[in-house]
Amino acid sequence: MSANVYTIESLLIGKIYRSKSLTGEIIDAEKSDVWYQGCESYRVQVRSLDTFKDTYRILAVRIND
């Protein structure tokens, strides 16, 4: 039996990012060195749905329950 194996980066790509100042699609993600307690951080490239400009944001992903 085989299983599909995913990375956090691959699961972030294609998702919609929303904040007060930006709404867009995550088109790239890479692990970041920014520290958040109990989380891994990722630098994501977000393409705005309004202007199609790319912007970078840091996302924290909780890895422990």
C-alpha cells in the first residue's frame, strides 16, 4: 500500500491568503527562520487578486496540538 506524501509548502501553494491589506493566492512557499512558539514559519509569495502584483508574507503553521 502506498500513501501520498505532502509537504507543508505544497499544501500552502494555491491557497487564498487574506489579511486586512491583502487578498491573493499563495504561489510559492519556503521555510523561514522566523521563530514562533510551537510553530514553523514560512515565507510565502502572494499574488494579489486585484493588481496581480506579488508580495511576500511570513506565515506561522502550528506543528503541535
